[in-house]
Amino acid sequence: MIQELVKKFKGPFIWATVFSALSSILSISLITLVNEGVNAASEDDLRGLAGIFLLALLGMLAIGFFSQWLLAQLGTSLVYKIRLILLKRVLGVNYENLERIGGHRVLATVTTDVASIAESLSIIPIFAVNFATILGCFTYLGYLSFPLFLVLFTILFLGAGLSTMIMRKGEKCFTELREQEDGLFNTFKTLVDGSKELNINQHRRDFFYKDLATPNLDQVKSAEMSANFFWILNQNWAGSVLFLGLGLLVYIGSLVVKVPHEVLTSFVLFMIYLMGPIGFVMRSFSSVFKGKVAYQKIQSLNLFEHEQVEQRSAVQERLKDWQTLSAKGLCYSYRQEQETPFSIGPIDFSVSQGEVVYIRGSNGSGKSTFAKVLVGLYQAQKGELRLGDKCIDKDNIQWYRNHFSTIFSDFYLFEHILDKHGALVEQAEVQAHLEKLQMADKVSVRDGKLTMTTLSQGQRKRLAMILAYAEDAAIYLFDEWAADQDPYFRDYFYRELLPELKSRGKTVIVISHDDRYFHLADRMYQFDSGTAVLENQEQPQEQFA
């Protein structure tokens, strides 16, 4: 990613460096002019230098402003580009891997890590200019008096050695701090997601505050204070070394090397000037190490091992006549650090085009896990999945997923309604569905967007059904859709909505506990402990009670 960004912003990096260098050159020129003014032989020489000084000052003001503006633009563009890259990468990550990573870690990455990387990259031009300024000034000082320059270089070299040791300690603290921030984001996610329970139960609220949130905040505070300690120590050490060098230069230059007064004055002026660039370089290491830790954190999430989100033009046409969706010997096991992780399979399953198939079973029997494998969210470790005559693998999995429209029990309700081509849907196109589901008096559609989604769970599921209708998929999968509906809409779901979808040639897979409606299914699968058995539909209805 870093190489891609540097290549993408090669031009802005170069221009920002060039103008920052010009600003630095003008600054050095001003110091040189001041030095010449101090040693001017006559008033006429001083007046001549004043005019040049004024022009250099105006040039530094204009070019300095433009270089800083370029750097600000570069920093903003870097943040935008990094977020865009991460957005594409996260969209391209398999759901199973994203679920394993954890939403709080992804959220921490797109906020904290993006800013850290952008900051470290945006200072590269000005870092390079300041470093070049230091080298340029050292070259000039070496030209004035090489023995005195060797004294200065030795002092700074020894100081830099200790500074490196301090910075390594600081980097370790930054790494620990970044790990603690993942926990902090998880804490705040819990605070928002569990707000109802925390408001109702005072004991749980007190426990969350005292035993979970506060210790986590204390850990973050401790790690941040440790990191700041080493960087503040490093900055102050750098300043102390500079003043130590300045004092020793005056002492050694006057009593040991015995350089001319003009040369010693030049060394003092340039050392005072170099405090700015050297101080900036030392402060920059903090941002550089933060960026390094952030990049390592992003790399650890493995977001860059997966393909980017496909463009709309790459979406392949769905099959119109596929006859049968089948799974043979399908097995899946959660990759958890347990002795006996939950698993399903081997499962044989099939549904014909235009059928309504029910899946029943007790809680924890593997129904929802199987559904996620069936629609391609989880990748089976064994077995075969086929749509028509096509075997599903990693090369055509997204094409396969495009045949489905799903409403899982933990669904997310999007505000925008899209048709099967990905275009926004207007009010007139879904008005009939809004009225059938008795949502027309509560919600409308403007510019393809639902005007309200903060409703009861049952009403939100009805809106999700409208989104599913609009997608016009070939296969629908509903996971306990009727569980949050009142008796009228539960009955409507089984007796009217599902038959309507079937009459349109749609294939419907329903996960349900509503045994009174099991006889309406074309076929039914019974799940138990991760395995599935096809039920005999000729048995009496009481069989499924």
C-alpha cells in the first residue's frame, strides 16, 4: 500500500519537496545576510544588504506559505486515498474472515491507523528538506573550520546514539498502545450496542463502568503516558545536546582551536538556526514510528491478501434456468481455539428452481451456519456446492452470491433501495409493497432512500423484505423472518408472501420454528447437531409439532 501511495502522489511529493527546499534555502540566506550585516564594514554595505534581506524575506513568506499549503493538500489527499483503499479492501474481504477479525478492529484501523499513516507520509517532503538543510549547513560549517566542525559532529553523533535507544523504547510503547486501542474501540462498541441493557440493569452498568471500561481506559492511559514519556525525553535530550554543542563550540573555539571571531560567530548563528530543523527531525520520528506501527497493524489484519471490490461493469449475468441448487457432503467447522469447535456436516441438500423449502431444528442445531455456507458467506472445508451444472469455487463465488437475496436474523437494514441492476428505486416502484406490509403511513422513499429506519424490529424486517423484493433475486433465504411479527403478518408471510414469490418463479428457503405452517412447504429439512435429514412430507402435520 505504501508503494502504491508514493507512486500515486509522486508529483505532489516532488513539488512539496521543491518548494520546501526553496523556503529552506531562503531561510539560510537570511541567516547568512544577518551574519554579513553583523560584520559589515560600512553603512553603505549595510544598506545594500538590507534591500536584499527584504526581498529574501518576502520570497520566504510567499514560498513558505505555498509549500505549507501543498503539504496540507498532500496530507488531506493521503487520508482520503488510504481510506478509499481500505474501504475497497474491506469490501473485498470474505465475510468469514471479516467476522473473525472483528468489527471493532476494522473501525480502529480506518480511524486511528489511517490518520497515523497519512501523518507519517505527509511529513516526508518537509523532513527531507530539513534533513537536507542540516547537511547543507554542516557542509558550510565544515568549510569554515573543519576542526571545529569535527567537535560539533562528535557531540551530535554521541547524542544521536543515545537518542536512538530512547526512540526504540518509545516504539515498543507505541505498539503496546495500539493494541490497547483495539480494546478501547471494543469497549465503546459495547457501550453503544448494549445501551438498552446497560440502562435497565444498574448492576451491569456499574460492572461495565468499574470492571470493564475503567480498567481498559487505565491501560490506554498508562501505555500512552509511557510512549509520551520517551518521546518527550528524546526531544528534550536533543535540545540539551544542541545547547551542549553550542557551549562547547564557544569554549573549544575560543580556547583550544582558537578560530577567528567571525568564524565562531558564524558557527553560533548557524547552530541557533539549526535548532529548528534538528528539532523538527527529532519530533518527526514520533510520527514516523506511529505510522510504522499503524501499517504493521493493518498488515496483521490480512486485508491486503484479498481481492478488491469488483466494479459494477464486472458483475456477471445471473443464470435464468438453473433447475437445481445442490450441496453434497458439505462440511464446515468454526476455526476457534477450542478442543471441539462447532461443526456441521456432512450435509446433502437440494432445492429445485421455484420450490419453497423449509429448514427446521432446535437452536444451535446448525441451521444458520448452514445457511451462511449455502449462500457463500462461509467457505465449506469439504463437499461440493452446485448451481445447475456449475460447481461453485473461489473463482465464481461472487457470481453465485449474486443469485441470492437474504434476510438473516441479525440483518442490517440499509437505507437505500436498489433494483437487480444496482440502480436506486423510487416510491412508485415499491408503493404496493409498502401498502401490503402496512408501512406506507410510516415510511416513504425519496431519491431511492427510506425516510425512516428507526422502527420496531418487526417493522424493520418488513422494510428489509421490501429491499429484498426490489432486488428481484432468483433465490430468497429468510432466517426466522416471522419471529418478530404479530400473528397477522406471521400468517401473511407464510400464506401469501411466500406463495406470491413462488408464483413469480422464485426459489425460497425458509428457516423457521413455526410448526403450524410446516405443511405449506414443498419440502422440509430437519437439522439436528449439525446434520440434516429430508423430512417425509406425506406424514401428518402433528409430526412436525
